[in-house]
Amino acid sequence: MTQHDGDIRPARRPLTVFGIAFGLLFLLMASFSIATPPGASPDEPAHAIRANAAAHGELWGPESKTIPGTIDQTVSTYFAKLESHMPCFKRNVAVTASCVTPIQNPDAPTTGHTSTTVNTPVFYVLVGWPTAFLDGAKGLYAMRLVNALLCSALLALAFTALRSLPRSRWALGGLAVGVTPMVLFLSGTLNPNGIEVAASAAAFALLLLTFGTPAAGRWLVLRILGIVVVSLLLVNTRSIAMLWLALAFVIALLLGRRDVLRTVFRSWLTWVGIVVIGAVAVAATLFYLRPRSLTPGYAPVGAGSSWWQGFSNTIDNTFSFMVGWIAQFGWLEIPAPALSVAVLASIGGMVILLGATLGPRPVKIGALLLGLAIVFVPPFSQAAVIHDAGYIWQGRYTIAPAVLLAILAGIGLDRALPAADRRLTAVMRVSVVLLGIGQLAAFLWMLRRYVTGLQPNLTWIDMIRAPQWQPPGGWPTVAVVFAVATGLSVWFLIRALSRTCENIEPTAELPTGRSHQL
């Protein structure tokens, strides 16, 4: 049920909200899946080898005797040689992907070497299954699309959960700011980073909803089950994801209502869920802590440096890493255009600054915790491995807490600002349009890099008159799909943010089909 007052209008049903968000997010992510040449995302060849092996029942392999820091797995020749066929354009923005030569006998089984030894097999089982019946590039694109499906579903779940909060338009705005071009890129290619970010957002949104709004009967059961499933997926992405889950849980507790928390923690299902998540987290931790070689078969930059050198140099680069939240395409050699950086940094900074400043005390505490994690986790993590592995830290590793911070700031603004101020609504509408422009500019810039190369003597018109490389379906088709999906996303988001929904949560089980709550 909903109340109506002036600009206050009824919220859409959760399934409708989820369906719209899922469809648009998938189109955006799938556009990146198609527009990115095979292997042209961070460590994608290594992830592809592990996923292809998992699809054929090989979840692990022996440590390689020829390439230190890797394991040997039996895969098709296409995946085994994917990285070796990329040097002609890898990290060379002046060269297009057309330089890649075909791989001979791509379907023949051979030994591949993958450096993804620190990850559990869960991600690879979830995304690798298409290569059980699809070979070569078709198999790689299919795995990317599966990853896009999973990530779009998780982010749509986060959007739906936030939409079900009593007041949520700034929280939705925070999530929109957090879904940067880099998030779409990682979600549309083969990398567990995308699921890490999406699952973190979904877990936080579900925890906020469960701890902050009353529910009973099957609604409470669905919320708890959702938290459990998303959390199990999150802890199996990367080891550091456990910290993001812990922060999300603590901050949601700080923001929760006491009467709701009593109801939630009196439920036996809550404690069963906590035990299951804890048991899986312990098992994952034991896997992450297994002794293994971190020294790669090449001389990494910074290897042999001291703990203090790793710490101090990494903390000096704190703000440089933040560019990686917005976009660093390819193997991080394609930064987002200045337009995208300016738009997303200014709007995101405005939301976070205002939300953390104006929000109530629990929001301030939560923002402080996330800020400390964003600043200090990178230097401590880098310092711990620099002697053997050199400098490995990248900005994309802290996108998850950055998204949580943007959502939290939105929550703070929802609690601090008038619900139906028309001037604020106008600001939000303009901001959403600018976000859409920033997204489209970043995507087209990445396309241009692969279609014509980024050379001073080439312009945008050369993409039309002299394209050197084309993604499946042609770059104009992919660009139109992304532009249309971006435009629709802007339109639906403006409609959602222009409405102030005062939802009354069910305190008892409601008849099927009558509740508008998640």
C-alpha cells in the first residue's frame, strides 16, 4: 500500500521494477561484451582458461613447472593462446584489434596456464558452462553474456530493494552514480570484479531494507534468503569481498530500526543464514590462505621492494586509483574521456559530500568506515605482497566500497532533505541526463580506440569512412543499442527519482499479488 500527497505517487510493483532495471542493465553490459575484442579486459585470458576448464569438470590443476605463479589446466587451444595473440594491440592504443591473427586448430585440447590461483572455483563454474558446447570466440562471448546476466540481475535486485525503502530517490541516485562505465565494462567482460561490485550493492541494499523496514511471513523469509544467496556469491568472488560484506552488515545495523532488528534476529531463519554464510566464508578463507607461489614468471615492477615502500607509494596514489572507478578500459590503457571523468566525478563527489555531511549520525559513521577502507585497504594489501608480486593494486579493486558509499550518501540525503522540493528534483533530473551523456561518451571512446585506434591524425569521422576493426554486428549497431539503452535508462531513472514514494511496509503476510513491497 502507498500514501499519496502532492508529488507522492505509488511505487511500481517489485517485479516490474526489477524487470525494467534488469533489461536495461543487461543491454548496457552486453554492449560492452560485444564491443570489447576477445581478451581485451583485465586478465581475461587467464579467467577464460579457468572457466573453460571448469566447464569440463576441471576445477583446479597442478602448479605449473614452466611458468611460476600459475597452474596448468587442459583447455582448448583458443583459450590457451588467447593472450599470446594480443600483443599487437595490447596496451598500444594506436593499433586496432584487426592486427590479431587467427589461432590455428582453436578447438584442439592443450595445456593452458592461468594465474587465477587465488580465486575459488565458484565464479568459473557459474560463467564457464557455455564453453561446454561452444568453442572459440563464440564461447568467450557467451561467457561474457552470462556474466552480464548475473551482474545485471544483482544490480537490478539492489535497485528494487532500494526502491522499496520508505524514502529512496537519493539512494537510487547514489546507486546510479555508482554504476559507472567501469562497472558496466567489468560486468560485460570476463572478470569476477563485476560480480563482486554487483553483489556488494545487492547485499547492502537488501540488508538496509531488511533491517530498516518491517516485514513478516514470507516477505521476511524472501529477504533473508536473498541476503544469504547474494552473500554466498560475494564471498566467493575475491578474498577482500568479505570485508565489503562485513562493512555492509555493520552499517546496515547502524541504520536499522530497533523494533525491526528485534523481529529479524528473533527469527530462526536469520541465525541459520548467519551460520551458513559464516561456514562458507570460513571455507573460502581457507582456500584463499592456501600456500601458493605469488611470484610470476617475469620480473614484476617493484618486486623486492620493502613493506614501507609498497605502503607509502600506494597511499600516495589514492586519488589516482579513483580514476579506475570511472573507467579504465582494455588492459587499463584506455582511460575514460575527460568529459566522462568530469561528469561522474563532480556528480558523485557532490552526492557523497552532501550525504556524508547532512546525513544523520549513523550515516556519518558508516561513511567514515567506508572512507577509511577505501584509503587504507589498498596500501596495506599492496605492502603485504610487494616483495614477491610487485605493484599489483588497481583502482577497480575498491569500486565495491565506493558504490556502497554512494548508496549510503543517498540514504543520508533521503533522511536530511525535503522529500518533494522541486528545485532538488530539477537538479536530480539534470544530473541524471549528464550521467547518461558521460556513460555514452565513455563507451564511444572505447569503441573508437578499437575501430580506428587513438591516433592524432584520425577523427571521429574515420570510424565511418575507414573502420579497421568491427565487433560482431558492426560498431554502429552496438553503438545504437548502447545509446538507446542509455536513453531509456535516463528516462526511467528520472521518472523514478521524480517520485517520492512513502511506502508502508507489511507487518503481516498480505494476500498474493497485493503487496508492493519486496
